[in-house]
Amino acid sequence: MTTPPDRLLELARTFDISTSYDDWQGRHVDVPEATIAGILAAMGVDAAAPDALESRQRAVWGRTLPACLVVPEGEAAVLVAHIDEGTDLDVALELEDGGRRPLPRREGVSDTRTVDGRTVSGVTYDVPADLPTGYHTVRAGDEEGALIVTPRWLGLPESLGDSRTWGFAAQLYSARSRRSWGVGDLGDLTALATWSAGELGAGYVLVNPLHAAEPVPPMEPSPYLPSSRRFFNPLYIRVEDVPEYGQLDDEERAGVDALGQEVHEELDGKDVIDRDASWTAKRAALELLNRAQRTPEREEAYRAYRELHGEALRQFAAWNVIAVEHGNDYRQWPEDLQEAGGDAVADHIAQHEQDLDFEMWLQWILDEQLQRAQARAVEAGMPLGIMHDLAVGVHPGGADAWRLRDAYAVGVRVGAPPDPFNQMGQDWQQPPWRPDKLEELAYAPFRDLIRNVLRHAGGVRIDHIIGLFRLWWVPEGASPADGTYVRYDHRALIGILALEAQRAGAVVVGEDLGVVEPSAREYLAKRGVLGTSILWFERDGEGNPLPAERWRELCLASVTTHDLPPSAGYLEGVHVELRDRLGLLTRPVAEEKAADEKDRESWLDELRGRGLLGEDATLDEEVTALHRYLALAPSRLLGVALTDAVGDRRTQNQPGTLDEYPNWRIPLSGPDEKPILLEDVFRSERAAALAKALTADIDRG
């Protein structure tokens, strides 16, 4: 491999593109020139242009004020303005609460550049350390920038106090009840939360991402490849809980009920989650409900919701309206409809105002049912309530990529480099945010989606939180192994995350598994963001099980995760057999099985050594002992996969696959792999016994 030219390396560093890295085996890797050039192109940079570096400098020095400056509270900072040499400039700060403070200028200049024939000086202004947290505005003449002051520390909300708590982790779509239309819904989430709080003492329920999907089939099964992360998926609406259901006349209600009955007849007991069939019927029912008369009070509440979300809601709804007619991927639409702010889109929507209103109404109904789920969970005694999951990115042809088109890189995909569990790397098929564009937008898209996901929640899990530090970008056409890292301003992103969570009174859990720089985990802990500990991955420097007492306090600890089989399946080694069948192994299956059995046996030996497991234990006893081990750790949050509570064996998702395995379509099942309903869970002696064993050890700890 030839070494990229120095000029290309300098250009890459300017855009925070890694030109080398250490892989999961500790080997140093130099990034190929083609990868660097491809990623620069995705940022709108022609690496071959002779003035590429100069263009970047002109863009930075051509602004008087930085677009955005993010600082932790209590920390003094400096703001560098770019002004014509020899001139003066008054800079003032307008606080979020309405106050105003001038910023003092320092003597001298920090640097000087020539920009379009002008000599421009860098002039430094002091930002005081006593500013309140919030979103403030810096003004200088006609130009403005953002100054965001974030909490130094987030930690756990006051509702939890100094105690520890546990909760179920559930894939909501799989947790069906007799009332749900083939897919678990927000009524089911409410029931799961109130039952687990009241009967078992759970403190939260963690659910899969509930982000918005496509408006019409075919629907993407992965909740981690949504159309929009800011808005929610109406598939999860409980139709009968919409207040207007009670306003229907007998004939109209019979029509809605008939749609539900058809779904039950088709999907009840089916061994696969069929989102398309469920949503087709549910959408038809909701269209009937949307036409029902609303009370003046509800009409006002709907108006207030539309006003709160403004243009973002209208644009999201517009994407849905157009998608119904032209398909779920905006890249396949007529060219004039691919521009969210274009005249053609405005003309199209003007002719479909009723359809636009329906899409906005769906989001309002979701908002109401999400609020109800959180309120009922807290009323039942949960200190946290519902914890949502935030996906890494969005579908490249979806609503967010369309309405925020300039903020996303084109021609690259997000993924992950090879690691011990996915030795060929991963391609997540998502476009990454451009770091430079996020800064230009003062991180508005990021803070808006965090604010909305926490609107009715006690916490949020950030999938692959290391992506706020660096993301693995893969040029289109290349394999996942042929990418490299692009760095983000993690101080800004983590700070904004903490600010929104603090305002919501919520906890933040970062999924920090896989290839992670130690400094990233240290930084998250320093800012009070919890990490994630999965028992199977917790090992010391010599590869032995890490004693529970040495696990992190600021983390959510669990035995398994949705990318692994439930504990019963893992103990039986089904993950090795599955990966072998799918061609995902890079070493002989016998070698893989031997290594996996050794790893599992080391944990069982640890359990026996702690007196948690006998020599002739059953599979159920092994699963219980694994969860009792969690309670020995100082971790503030403990998690139990709902699949473990019912003895399920099948994994929900096999990374590295698309349709080779029915990812995200496995219904909650018993040990016999036959689907079960939530009502069965609520009566399950196995679930009650597992929760009792865990909580007894938490109380003793």
C-alpha cells in the first residue's frame, strides 16, 4: 500500500478524518488514499483540487463569529472573532432568559490571514465562567452565533436518589398482548411498566427505538434504521386508546373493530412479526378515527402540539405524504420533489393538506400515548419510568435525510470496523452527519431529537455512543473493513445531551461496547453519563471474568443484549451455530466453538466459586445465577432482558446480516420457541422467580 501524499493527509486532518488507526487486534493500519479521498468527497471536498486547503481556510476565516461555541458551566472560555485588520468590533451575549452581557476584548490578535484580498485578524473575547446553562446567542453587528453552556455533570436524577434499581429491556414490537394488532404497542408498554413496577419492583422499562418508520409497506424491520429519529412510529399506537374511538357511532366503531379482528385472525400466534399487515389495518382504522369530531379542548391541544414542533413537523409530515404516492425512498422520487424546501414540494402539499394533517395528527396521538405510558409507570412506583433507545442514524432515503439533507454526508455509510464478534466489520447502511454542518447549524438537529425523545421519558440509551466521538465511515462500494474514523466534537455533543437530559430530569446510558478508546469511557464517566456492561464481555486484562466488585458504578449492567441470543440460547452456544450457518466466521467452526465454550465455562466457574451455582445446575438455574451475579456489582442500574424472564432462546438481531436472518421479527417466545403473549408473562412463575432472585440480592447489597 502506498502512503497518501502529505497534502492529502493534511486535508484529512483538517476535516478530522483519521489517516491511521489501531484495529481490534492491536495492529496499526494506514488508511488507503482512496478511502480518504472518498470520505472527503462525501464532505463536499475535491481532494484533487489544488486550492482545497485554501478553500477550507477561507470558509473558516470568512465568518466574523464562530457558528457555535459549546462550553461546560463554570468554565471560562475564549471566543475568537475574525475582523478586518485595524477595525474594532463590539461583541455581546444575549442570554436565553433575556439578559444581555458584553464580552470584553483582549489586547492584540491571535493570528492574521488574507481572505479574498483582505487582511483578517483573529481577535479574542473573554467568555465569563459564571454563565447559566442554556442556549445563548452571541451578536456582533449583523452577525450572530450560538453559545451553549452545558452541565459539567449529569449523573442520576433525584428521583432515584442514592439507590440502585433494575428494569426489563424489551423489544416492544415482539411483546404482544391479546389487545395488540399483531405488534406490541404503547398500551402493552404501559401494562408492562405498571405490572413490573407494582408486582416486581422494577424501576424502569428500556424499549427498542420507537423512531418513525415508513408510512406504507414495505416497512423496514430494523428499529435502528428509521425514517426519522426525531418523530415516532405510529405502528405503536393503541387504536382503542385514542379518545375519538369513544366518539364513533356504532357503525364506525364496528368498522374499526373489524379491521382489528382481521389482523388478529391473520397474525395471532404467527411465528414472525408482520409489520406490513399490522400497519395496513391500523392505518386504515386511524384514518377513520382522524375524521371523528374532536372536543374543543382536544382541538386546542392538537393546535398547541403543531405549534410546538413547527416546521420540522410539517416537513416530516410532507415526506410521509409524498412517500405514500411515490415510495418510501426519496432518492427515487421525481427530481423536483427531492428538495424539501422547493416549490414543487410546497405545491404538492398545498394539494394534500388533509393528508398532511393526518400525518401530523398521528404524531400527536403518539405523543399522548407516550405521555400516558410514562405517567402510569411513575404512578406505579418507577423512579425512572420509560427509557427510550436512540438509534445511531437514519435510513438514507427517509424523512430526516430528506428534510435535513445538507447535514448528512452523501456517498458514504456508517458502520463498524472488524471486531471479535463481527470479524468482517459491519455496514449499517446509514448516512452520517457531517461534523462541519452540525457545527454550522449550532447542533440544532441533534438537540431537537434529544429533546423530543426525552419529552415523555425518564431516560435514554444512546446506541453506539462512541459515535458521538468518532464514527466509522465507509465509502460506497467499499467493504466495511475499508473505512476509517471521522471525529466529531464530542465535548459539544455530550454537553448538549447532558443539558437536555438535565432539563428532562432523565438519565443517559451510553452503549459503549465494541472497539472503544479508553479515553472515551473516561470522558463519559467524567460528565456523568452511564456506560454499559454486558456480563459476557466483562473480562480483565488476562481474559478472565472481571469480578463483579470491579465493574463500573456508573453503568447499566445486564447479562445479554439484543445483538446476542437470550441467556438460555447463549449458554447453549446457538450464536456460534448461527454465525457459522450464515458464513460470518473467520476461523473454523470447531475452533470458534471451543473458544466460546471455554469463555462460557469460565463464567460458570466464577458463579460456582461465588456459591451462586451448584455443579449439576439446570439451564434455568444457570440463567438465574447469572442475574444474581449482576447484583454483586456496584452498578446503579441493572437490566433483565424480557426474553430471559420467559426462557426465550432466539436472538432478535444477528449483526452483519440483512434478510439472511429474520432480524427484528422474532416474537417473544417461551423455551419451546412458541410465541407467548404479555398476559402469559404477567402470570409467569419463571419471570417472577428471576425478578425475586435479583431484587433480593440488590436489597442485600
